[in-house]
Amino acid sequence: MAAPLFTQALDGARWSVEHWKLFGVVSANYFLNGVMFSVAPLLAYIVAPPEVAALVFAANLLAEAAGAIALGRLADLVGRRRMFMLSLLLEGAALTALFFAYRDVIAFAVLTSIMTFGIGGEFGAAYAALAELAPARHRGKALMMATNFWNVGAAFIAALVLVYRQLAEDPELQVRYLLASALATLAVAGLARLGFPESPRWLVERGRLAEAEVLVRKITGHRGQLLMRPPREVRVGLVEALTRYASRFAVLAVITVAQYVTYNATAYYAPYAEGFAFGVEAVPLVVFVANLGASVGAPLLLPAIDRARRASVLAAFLGGAVTAAALLAVHELRSQELFYAALLANMVFSEWAWASLSILQSELFPTGVRASVVGLLTSLTGFSGAAVAVGIGVLAALQVYALVVALWLAGFAAAAYWYAFGVESASRPVEELV
């Protein structure tokens, strides 16, 4: 019997302790990202007036876009692991400085933007690493559940803010409690990140065959001979990849922007808009309920995600559009019970959309440009999200929610196209998809 190619060993492996370690590291990373990204929205209503807060959010999102492009490209050039460590250093330095400088609005904007620069830079490395290391039949579940920890982290830090409100009336003390909690989370997640392995597929792409073989054997437990050579995969540069896979990129661009912008607007920014029914003081509760709903959403999609990618993304955007319309309607009724119930439901489908597009982004492009393409797609969310964040300063809450409905419908149209004409990628080796 001929020796299997190393990619066959990776794709056909049983889920092992090494996979759990990788899953734990990436999950801790997304938990931290949820905490870090939530810092600005949770604190802005304390340290900045609403019109300034909108500009801070826009700066954060533009920085996230820049980080996604720059560090995503570097993840393809110098490795997934190095980008993970660089982003951690950036985020840690900015968060530490913020603990002492949050009262200054400019420092608040700059430091939270450095944090989101690092967060944006992690998408390419994290998506690529999990897609390249997880067994094919578990790849969707692994990506979905790991990235879902963003929502768990955001819900966690928002819940702490609600607790700190009860423990201390002084807003300054509440802020310090929050930032100390974020720093503690960073320390734990940072230690976990030291165990993040490099991708064997990336190592082989770079000709580092001996290192790749050691990692493959460790991860899969394979004892026999392995063929350590580049898989039969399209090898193209970034520009050529974007041209060759233009339709994939276009569909992913629409659904990525639609999901990410609606998530940010609904879960974080809408309470800052004029006419929000429950006032800006509702920010922590909105963030908590939204991310609680998103956290619940991922387990509900587990039975389907590794069987039908196209159906999953279509169901996500159909449900998202319907529940966004319900959210718009109940906001105008000014019933807190109905509003938070609709918000919770909408965020379940938002998580389905997030999970589906995250997996598709990580599967549908060649190894040599995978992180770069993820970075480019993520950057589109930063630019479009920044425009919406600026609009929060001039739009009424009713208009914000109407925009959210329109974006969900645009995403549904793209998802319907993909359902009809796209590639079904569930449980297939990534090399077969390009």
C-alpha cells in the first residue's frame, strides 16, 4: 500500500488530545477577543458623549480592517503562530496602557483601536490554522464552536459590568473593575496561546518538511510512512486567487459584511443612536443579551454544519432577516420583554451566519493565500462597519434597525445564490475545493 500524503493523515485523523489542545487555544483566543472588542462599547457611555463615542467606534473598526489586511498577509508570509503572538503583544500593551489613560478621550480612542488592530489581525491566522489542522469531518464544528467563544467572552464581560454596577456606584470604580477583569482574561489567554502550533500545511508550502512531519505525527498519532510533499492544490498569488475565485469572494464579501455589520450595530452600537427606546444606560444589558443569544446559537447548528454548508448559510440569513424585522417592530412598541426576546432570537441566527461564513472563508481559497483572503474579507467589515458607526451619530434608532433589516436581506440574496450555484464544502479536504 502506498504511503498516504500527510494531508490525508490530517483530514482522516480521529479527534485527539492534540486537537482538543488546539481547539482550547483558539477558543481562549476568541473569548479574549470578545472581551477586548467589548471594552470600548461598554465604557464609551461613561467616558465619552454619544457623538464622540460614534467616532471612537469608527476608529476601532478602521483599525480592525487595517490589522486584518496587514497581519492576515503576514500570516501567509511568516506563519500563523507568529501572527498570533504579535497580536497578543499589541493587545496586551494597549490594554495595560488603557487602564491608566482611559479618562483621556483621545487615548481611549487610540488604545482601543490598537486593540482592535490586533483582533483584526488574528482572524486570518486563526481561521487558517483550524481549517488546516482539524479533521475534515469535524472542521465545521471546530471552527464554529471555537469562534463562538467571542460571544461567550462578550457576554461574560457585559455580565461583569452589570455586577459591578451593583457593587459600586462610582463609575470610575466600575471602569477599573472592568479593565482589571479584561487584563486578567488576557493573561490567562496569553499563557494558553504559547501552545499554539504552526500549521503543517503552511510549513510544507514553505518547504519546511521535517518540521511539518513532526507536527503531523504528533497531531494525528500516525506511525507509518508519510509522503511529505506539497498537495495537489492550486498555487497562485493573491491577485490571481482573487481573479480566479471572484464569484466566491463576491458572495463571501456580501454575507460577511451583512453579518458583521448587523451584529455590531445590533449588539453594541444601536443604544447610542438617538431615540433608542431604553436609553444609553441599557448598553451593558444589550451587549449581554445579544451575546448570550449568539452563544446559544452555535450548539443549535452543530447537527447540520458539517453536513450542509450551503443550507446552513441560507437558513442563517433567512432567520436573521425575519428576526431583524421583528426586532425593528418591537423596538417601536417599547416593550422591554419583547425587545430583548427578539434581540436574543436575532443573535441566534447571527451566530449561525458568523459560523457559516467563517468556515467558508477558511475553506474556499488555497493555503498560500488563505489568511490573506480572510484578512481582506474581514477588512471589508471594518470599513463598512465604520461607516455605520459614524452613522449612529446622525441616524435615529428606527433608521439603524431598518438598515439592519436591509443588510440581512442583502445577505439572504447572496446566500440564496450560493445555495443554488456554490460549492458544497462540508467534510471535504480543503485541497479538493480549489
